[in-house]
Amino acid sequence: MEEWRRILADSLVKPKQLAERFGLDAEELEAVVGPYPMRITPTVLATIKEKGDAIWKQVVPDTVELADAEAEDDPLEEDLMSPVPHLVHRYPDRVLLMVTNQCPIYCRFCTRKRLVGKPGFLKKGELDRAIAYLRDHTEVRDVILSGGDPLLLPDHLLERILKALRTIPHLELIRIGSRVPGTLPERITPRLCEMLKKYHPFYMNLHFNHPDELTPEVKRACGLLADAGIPLGAQTVLLKGVNDDPEVMKRLMHQLLLARVKPYYLYQADLTKGTNHFRTTVETGMQIIKALQGHTSGMAVPHFVIDAPGGGGKIPVLPSDYLVHMDEDGVVLQNYEQKTFHYPQPSANGKRELPMVGAYAASSSTRDGYASCGDSHTGKLDGFAAWGNSCGGDYDDL
Ligand SMILES: *Cc1c(COP(=O)(O)O)cnc(C)c1O
Ligand code: SF4
């Protein structure tokens, strides 16, 4: 057995084990784990510092999950947008394909709580049907393998899927969404990376919610993937009591960048049944974005989105303060320090555009330098050298 399989098998899955370890009521846990399975990998267990902390809340079953009877199992209506089993076609040019319903851990707030961790997911022939659908739909240029967690498939099965996808000529991008690097880093083996890099352009979006998840082993796993040329993004769910705090979120974003992972999405929590105790106000997310934008590297700022209930897809939500006013003359903007600025529209008064540009170019010597850079840059190799010189950059000095 591969090492990572053995480690995964060492995970906590039985309420009794958990109850003994933390002094909890095993019967209560049993009641939750019936409908909503649990799994806590050794890496994640080791990261829990105390009962009730940010890691604990994400993985330890809680009876409040059962007190959420009113909510819906599938608020994003994924099942209604599924032309063939396990494939969700919501957007014009990309689809989501769920290749397994197994995960390294079962997040208590999971949007797909209705299906993860239960037996009997993929039936014979279903993957072939999904691939056939993709082959027929030439408008699809981007496929996201999801689940569940695709990286829980053994290498040879995962490769079979990737290979089949790469026989579809109109398919440009393949992406995988995964929580494995952050929870079962041993799964990221050099062999896996060698295999994945054959299927470029191949992207991965990793799931991380708290800075404590970025342990040295986890960072090493991300580094192996990055070294295989796989651009890594991060998806984070805004969770009450876990990361609904600008300081925690800033630390998370910084840790991600240190792990060579670019923050991609910050999700407002969905309305999924059994998860509503994790929801925050929408303002909480906007405050977090405001606390990041301008205050730290732009690379550290994810898109804050709400996946619209009813299947509307992801909709970006920006703090409303940035755009104070907009009309045909221009916009009034407010920056991260609450200072206001005016930006004129090009067509303002129907005549402002040309004089403005001319005046600017003539009055600025750096502007001339810039122009000559542009000119020589379009030239041949000596042009390129001239570009270096005219910009004050002598390559020998670099
Ligand atoms: C999130 C999602 C995608 C991908 O969306 P991007 O904004 O391109 O990352 C595609 N399909 C479904 C159903 C999704 O939920
Ligand atoms: S890893 Fe992803 S799919 Fe699996 S339980 Fe967590 S959030 Fe859900």
C-alpha cells in the first residue's frame, strides 16, 4: 500500500475514538455522523491546539448540524444543472465534473454535504458518459475536476481521466479543486507530480481556511506541485468562528503566498442544510476585503463571491465605498485610506481626450523615454539591447 493510503487509513473516522480523545459524548457524535460522515487525518488532528479552535470547528461533528432542518440540501441547484450524472454545466464554457465523493477530511460546512463520504458514488460507465458529453459540447474549454476530492483517486485512475480529457481537442484547461495538499500532504508525491505535469495547461485550486493549516509539511507539498509548473490558487470559505476576522484572514493570505499559492476566491458560506451555523453576515466579508486591499500585497486579495442560491453562479461582491460617484464626466473614487480621487472619462465634454494626452506626453521627459522603449521594443535584437540601454538598464549590471 502506498504510504499516503496508510496514513489516510489512520484518520479518525469513529465517534468513539474522537469522544475518548477529547472527552465528548460518543452517542451525540454518532447521531451526527450517521447522515454526515467524519474523517480527520493525522495532519489535521495534530493541528488542533484546543477544543473549539478554528481547525476543530471545521472537522469535529456538532449536533447543531442536525438542527438545521429547514435548509436545503442543494441550494446551488447543482443537481438540476446536471445533464449527465456528476457533471454540472452552469456556465457557458466550463463544467464541473465530480470524479469521487471521498475526501481526506469531511468539512462540517461542506456545500456538498448531501453527497460526500457516502458509499456508492460513481457507477460503471458514468465517467465515460461524462467524457462523451464533453466531447459533444465543443463550447466547453475548461473542466474542473472536483468532488469530493479528486486527489483521493489512485494515480492510475486519475491519469485515466486526465488522459481521456486530453483526447478532446476543444478542451483547453483542466483544473482540479482539492483539499488534499492542506490535509494529507503525504499524498503529494514526486510520482503524482510527474504524472500531473504531462497534462498542462493544468491548474489547481486548493482549499484553505486558516493560517494554521499551512504547516511546513503542507508548504512542502504545495512546493512540489508548484515545481511541477502547476499554478496554484486558493479557495477559502468565510466561516464564523474560524476565519471571520480581518487579521486571521490577512495571516492566511500571507501564508498562502509563502506556500506559492495565489488566493483566488473567498466564498460567502452557502445555505446548505447542516451548515448554517457557519454563516456570517455579508458585511463581514466586505470588511475583510477592505482590510486587505491596499493594505497588503494585491496578490493577497482574493475575489469575494457569493455563489447565488438558486444556481446563479458566483457573483463578486465589492465593498461599495470604492466607487463614490460615476457619471459621464468621470468617477469619484475612494482609496484604502478613505481619500477621494477624481478620474475623468475619456469622452468628457467630447473634446478633453486629445489635448490631455498631448499635453501629458510633451511635458514629461520620462514619458519620452517610455515611448522610445516602446519603439525599440518592437524591433529586432539590437532593438532589444537599445531598449535595455534607453531604460537605463544595462543587463551586465543586473
Ligand atoms: C465554481 C464553478 C465553476 C468554475 O468557476 P470559475 O469562476 O471559472 O472558477 C464552474 N462550474 C461550476 C458549477 C462551479 O460551481
Ligand atoms: S474537502 Fe471539499 S468536498 Fe470534501 S468535505 Fe471538505 S469542502 Fe466538502
